[in-house]
Amino acid sequence: MLTRQAIERQAPLRDSGYVEFAAERDVAAAEILTELLGPQDASGHWSVRYDNYQQLLQVLNAIDRKLSDSQKEAIMCRISYEDQFEAEQDERDGWIQASRLLTGFGPHRVVDYIANRRFSSHMQPIVQLSGAPIGYELLLRPLPEQPPFRPSELFAAARAAGLHSFLDREARSSAIRVASRQLPAGVKKFINFLPSSIYRPEDCLQQTFERIIMSGMDPADFVFEVVETERLDDVKHLNKVFSMYRNMGIRLAMDDLGDEFATVDVMEQLQPDYVKLDRKWVSGCDTDANKQRRIEDVLERAARFHGVVLAEGVEREEEWKYLREAGVPLMQGYLFGRPAPVPMPVRFGNGAAAATV
């Protein structure tokens, strides 16, 4: 017998398992489920095994297109995994409304955004003190034909449905595809990742590594950033993730240092290769003594483990001049260039353009 687990908010769904549906009170919905999934099993449910997350997304996407909003509220579903060790739960446990998995976002559902990859990646330059770009951060953006959206809001909607692991992986794949087409060897490619989406690093990270290799790129050119939207208090898990990335030759960055989740204490425990200063510390740093003390403290602490400090959100020339004098070696922000679908010439200093990569 399989054990059961309710789909909890923010708990990432796994890559393989069973998805079940029940439609006891809606005859029309039951007919649609039979059409899509075949006959009910002995318990009166529709059960589908999925061996990878793409299969699960295909099932959910097909059901989403056929069912009305009211039917999605009436139908119940649950996810089962074979490798759980909890005691068998009551038959009623684990069921949720199908609408929770089929969360809407703008004109589409979250599952549709992920399954049909309704996004791409734009590149924002990261520059040295001279203004020459050493790399680009690849940032999730909607496709040109899609309505605009905020990536953070798409990830929040995916997290509410437990789909954020799948979105995170597809976002990384998008960044790798764009990097392989647009950025030459030797240029650093900075890519975000959600630590909680990597529930089993040995499995979740291998696919990313294989895609880098299959694209003909050097893993040493990649820097993976822990994003700021989640608590970073499970340092043991993060260190395991960091260790696996480093074994693959990939560098690590801690994003938005100074945010409520990305603290200096966590930085010292993780010892990332790159430390990205949060924009709230950078904005107005040329005139704010408190921000200057914080920046100097980070520079000193990062130097102890040879971490490279990168200032994000640099928008004014005065900020750039202070950061340069303080010894911050890398910078990123609108002063140098906005995210774009192709590498753009870097605006630098008084507006003159530096060469692109």
C-alpha cells in the first residue's frame, strides 16, 4: 500500500508518484475524467502514475482545459509517493480541491505557464570596476507575445500550488538555453535557484548539470544564486546543495545579502563564491554612513573566505564611485544596463558605452 500525504502549501511536489481524482458529486466532471484518464479504479477514483514532472503537468494541463471553474472546485485530488515512511493515514486524508493545483495566474494557469514554457530569460550585465562586463545574470521574463508579469508573483502562485520546484527547474533550463545561444565561453552566467525546490539534490541538480554539458558549455562559467524569497535557516540542506554544485564545477552566490532571509551570519556559514549586496544597502550608499559601515563589514567578512562581493541595484554614478572607492569589485544595475533578450553594450559612467561580450 502507498502512504498518503496532503499537498501542503509551499511543499514542492516530487518528480514521481501518483495523482488521484474523485468526483462523487459531479456527473459531468466524472465523464470528463473518464474521457481523459480512463475508467475509475476499485475505490471509485481515477489514479494516474507519473514518472517525471512533465507527465504530471501534462495531466493537470489536460484536466484544466476540460473542466469549468466550478468543476475544479467540486473535484478532489491528492498526490501519493511510494518512498514515504509515515504510518498509513485515514482514507479521507490528503484530499484537496483540484482548483488548488490548478491555480490561475493572469490569463493562464500556473501549470500552463510551466508545461508550455510561456517565458524566456533576459540578460543583465555584471561589470568590473573598469566597466567591462564579466558576466550576465539571466532573469525570467514573459515571452514577447505574452502579457507582462512579475516573476516573483508567478513563483508565489506556483509555490501556493506546490509547483515551484517544477517552475524553478524550467526557469533554469530556459536560462541555460539562452546562455548557450547568446553568451560565449569564459563569460559568467548567473542563474537563480530556490533552495527549497531542491528536495533531493542528487536528483534535482543532475538534470541541470546534464543540460549544461549537453549544451556544450563549461560548468565553471556558471554561478548559481540562492534567491532571497525563502528562509535560509536550513543551512545543512543548503550546504549539501552547495557541495553538489561545487563538485560539478559550478560556482555559488548568495543573492540579496541584507534581505531579511539572507543575513551576514548565513553568509559566513555558507561561504559562497560570490556575495550579492541587496539593493537597499546600495541605494544612496554614497551619502549614508550606516550603509557604508554595513558594506565595509561585508567586504571584510567575505575576504576571510575569499568571497567576491557584487553590488546590485546600482543606478546612480555617485553610488558607483563610492562602491569603487570602497573596493567592491563587481557591480550590477540600471546604470550599466537593463535586462534584455540579447547582450547589450554596457552603459558606463557618464553614459558612454563599453563593449559587450
